[in-house]
Amino acid sequence: MPTNSQEWREETLQVAGTNLSVIQGGTGTPILVLHEELGHPGWLRWHSELARSHTLLIPQHPGFGKSPRVEWISNIRDLAGFYGRVLRERNWRPIDVIGFSLGGWVAAEMAACDAAQFRRLVLVAPTGIRPPEGYIMDMFTVTARAYLDASVYNAQNTPEFAKLYGGEQTPEQFEAWEDARAETARLAWQPYMYNPSLGPLLEGVTGLPTLIIWGKQDQVVPLSAAEVYKKSIAGSELVVFENCGHRPEIEKQAEFTECVQRFLA
Amino acid sequence: MHIMSFSERAYIYVPEDEIIKNGSSYFGVPNTFFDPQKGSQLFHEYFDERIYAEELGFDGVMLNEHHQTPFCMGSVMDVEAAILARITKRVKIVLLGNPLPVADPLRLAEELAMIDMISGGRLVPGWVRGAGSEQIANNINPAFNRERFNEAHDFIIQAWTKPGPWRYEGKHFHYRFVNPWVLPLQKPHPQIWIPGLISPETVVWSAKRRYPYIALATQLEPTVEMVNLYADVAEQEGYQAGPENFGYLQNVVVAETEEKAQELAKGFVFGGGFGAFARAEWMFPPGYNSKEATKRLAKAFTDPRTGTEIIRFTPGKVDVEAVKRSIAENFKSALEGGLIIAGTPKTVLKRIRYMLEVLRPGIFGIWYHHGPMTFEDRKTCLRLLGQEVLPAMREMAEELDLPGPYEVQPGSRKLPPTGKREPVVGIATAA
């Protein structure tokens, strides 16, 4: 895992009735980063670049990484409510937010519930909406490795992917992925990775600047879901990268960072 | 000793190559390979075999349940059990087992009670977590597998014993109205047996409840460890475990000649056999394993010294001939290691005796068929078992003092005055 201990630190916050592990780094206006279904992947290049002008706050969802499970959180809307409470208790609202995949779903649920808790919303290939065409790839019937392999369009041209996942799998990595998969199953087993009421509830959201980023060749969440997000959130902007899968932040790292920086400037 | 017959009621007509091409996995083979005419014929043959087993003197006929797989056609085992309840007269109908996490527990309580009623009190319910693939086949969240198992178990026992009507609000199951009319004939409820693949969590759970634990064709050495673990927990619970607490399911094929038996035994590794039940990603869906089991699995999946992945499925890259060579190798070692016992009655009895001496089980299941074995060969196998193997096994059980759970109530043995338990496995195994 590419890490630079100079750039980030990990802190345990006693908040919302639990101990929440939060990775923090950078200086400037804070951005809440909500990680994907296999957990926080580590401090990546896009983190470094954004951290020059922003403070990144990356909580590990309860049940992922070092954050203990919270028994009463049994679906993504519960998790969104949990983070709403975290923002209130920490006086972090309103805040900019970036959510990846499952983390994007959490952010969208939070916006649907209370858009005023955010300043600006960035959704990166979020799950949460049933794609009108195709299915969200089922991570529960494949290995974590197979799921990751499907998450980029061209792994060979994505040096950061090789750095993250290219080596041999260690027992620790296997265990961390299994923990993440188990918690994701608890939250999103059925309906798989979406909430039928999210689209209609997002339609009530106004005045929240929203950027939606997608890879055109996303094999995990079909691009058709992007159109639903764009239609549901009034005034949102959709950016689609060519030759890009489910992980634009690593596969189109430079363009991704530039796009997000422009939006959050 | 309780001796029972068992087979998976496999759909035996899937070409072996298809199982191998599917990543050495029965689960997931397309059901276009199912011929309903042949399936219907097989069901009738399998019922005839169970009636025959009763005639031949088996104490029980054991069934099991797997979903969406040619490995076992008994996907709704209780349907088969209900038929057996009526067409057999004497044998115990041993269900090992109903996968509780995927069941509707109230309905299951009713089904099992009906089977016990119809059979005149011959039901032995057994309960399992279900293989990983069963969670996928039934779309039941594997992350709650053990929670659902525990809750369903507690609920069914209550449904059978606590006068209704009452209301139930659990975590995974909710009932406004619990008042099942048909209750088991056996009181307070039938004996419950727990089969498994020697996961320590389940062994401990069973020992705490004094339920007999039946190891399903597992390797001898870890099975001995399991028996000792059970007995240790029994000691903590204040009782002495005995043969009535333990069972073992053994692959045994007999025929008129050694050669014929060896040939038939290959059915147990057909397509990879038990080892090809389902691909790793289906056997271990998310959260199915406890944290401890995941740690064990992490090591199994990865060589801790080199970090090399040991199991990694690569679709589309299956070398069928190479897999067949490794199946042939596995067959050889399964015969040599005694996981499969094949021969004439005289030769198989030697190894069976060894198993009885070592494991000292009070329940012994004979898994006599898997793979492409004809109805005639299956009947011959059963006949030889019934006429020659069973009587000899009964003498051995007498000599070795191996009472079954209907001779000694499981959990009723007192610990010695010292409070320290007696050995439960044969001395020979201590080495």
C-alpha cells in the first residue's frame, strides 16, 4: 500500500457513540472522503495532490478497517444517518464531500436526507441507484481479487493499480478484504447495492452543487446509472472519462484530480 | 450402535468434463444438463434403495439437502423425508441436515413435526449452517449465517415446547402468531443431531447442548481432535461424553470382487467429488465464516511464508486433462488414507474396525454411492453391506462398547468423581 507517513495520520474519534478511525491529511478547507466497499485503499496520488489545498477527512466506515462494527447500522441509509450525526457532533457541517462507489451511495443518501449538511457533493461511480440497463456487478459471488480486477478498464496502463493490487495476496490483505466484504454484505446484500427510494428522494434536492464522475467502461456500476443520478439531482454535472473503468481516481488520476480541484476551487 | 445408509441422491448423468470445466464445481453447472425423465427415474430408485436398506437391517436412512446442484437432488429434503415417513416402517429418518439459516423456522418446525407424526416418531432432525453456496442459492445473507442458525434453532425448540399462542420478535425472524398445531410425537422433542465438517465453533456449540455431532467424511486426524474438543467442552458442562455423542460418515463401497469395488469407488471422486462441491468464492461468501475461521482461511488461501496465492480461480483456463490426472492422484491417496473404503465385505471390515476403534462413534453412516454407479450395483452394494458388513459391525460395537444415542441418552453420562473426563477416542490414536 503506497503510504507516506509525512502526509497523513490516523486518529480515533469518539463520536456518535462509537470509536471512529479517521485518516487525516493536508491543509485547507476540509473534504469528507467516503470510501468504497472494499475499504480505504490507502493514501494515493490523488489524495496527495488534493491535500495541498484541502484537509482530507477519511473515516473508516464502522465495521471496516480499524473502526468497530456498530450493531444498529444495518443498511446504507442507517450509515448515512450515522455520518449525519458525526457531522453534527464534530461541527463539520456544511462540508465538501467525495464518495466512491458504496461511499458515493452513502453521500447520496445523506444529500437526499439533508442536503444542507454539504457544501458541494462529488460522486465517483456511486452505487445506490438501480441501473436502467445492466446490473451492478455482484461482488459477493466472486473473490475480492476478481472484483478488483474488473474495477479498472486497463490494469496494465494503470501503474497505481499494479502498486495497490498487483503483488501477491498476503493473509492480512485477504483478511481485510473479507472483513470489508462481510460488512458490505450486512449493509447491502439485498436489494443489491441500491435503494429503490433513493432516486425519488434525490429529486427533491435543490441548490447542492454536484459533480458526478464515471468511467465510460465501468464494469461494476453501468454507466446507465449515471444518467439517473444526473437526472435526479437538479443542476448536477456529469463527467465521463473514456477508456476508464470503475476507478477513475487511479485509472485517470491526473484528469480526475484536475476535475475535482476545478469543481471544489 | 446406530448404523445408517446414506447417499447424496446425485444426478449422476452430468458429463464429468462439465463439472471440471465449471472450475471443478458441481454448483453452477447449467441445468440444461438435467433430463427430467432420468431425474424422475433416479428419485424412484433412490426411494427403493432406502426401503431396501430398511429390509436389510439398517437402523436409519440418512438424507441431506443441497440446492441447485447435481451433487444432490434432494433440494427439499423434507419432501423426501415425508415420503419415507409413510413408505418405511422401522428405520429412523435421519435428516443431516436442514440448513437453518435459509429456512423459515416456523414452517420448518411444522414440517418436521408432520414428518415425526407421520413416521410414528422416527424422525431425527439435524441442523446445519449450510454450505456457502446454499446461502447464494437461497439468497440468504451469509454475513448473518451463524446468527440466523442460532436464532432459528432456539425458535424451533420453543415452537415445539412452549404452549401457544405467543408472539415472537427476534433479530432475523418475526412472527405475530406462534401456535403450531401439529407438534412432534417424540417428547419433549426428537433428538437433534448436528452434522458438520468439524468447524470448532459448531463442535463446541453441539457439546454445550449435548447434541451428538456427526463428522461428515472428514480426515481422521482432525476428526480425532474434534472428538477430544467436544469431550473437553462436555467436561466443562459437567458430563462425560461417550460414543452416543459422536458419529462419523464414511465412504464405503462393497462389491463381489475387489476390482469391481475399486472401480465403483471412483464415483466418489467423479468430477472431483466432495472437493468439487462448489468453487471457493461460492463456498466462502462474505461473512460466512467467523473471524477465527477467516484467519485460518487466510492462511489456507495464502502461503504465509511466500505470500503466494494457493487458491485462485481463473475462469476459462481449465486444463481438463490435468484436473483429471489430479483427481486420479487424489483417488489413490483417498483409498490409501482410508477416506474411501472399497472392497469385498471381508476387506472393508478391517478398515471399518480400525475407524470404530479409533473414533469410537455410536453413530456410523455409510455413504455407499456417488457418481455413475448403476442401480444394480447400488443394490448389490447395499445387500452385501446388510448381509455381511452390518452383522459384523454390530458384533464389533458390542465388543468395543459403542452404544448409540438410542441406547444411552447423549449427555447422561456422569463424569468420574475426580471431575476429569475419561478418554473418548481409541488409545491407538494418541500417537
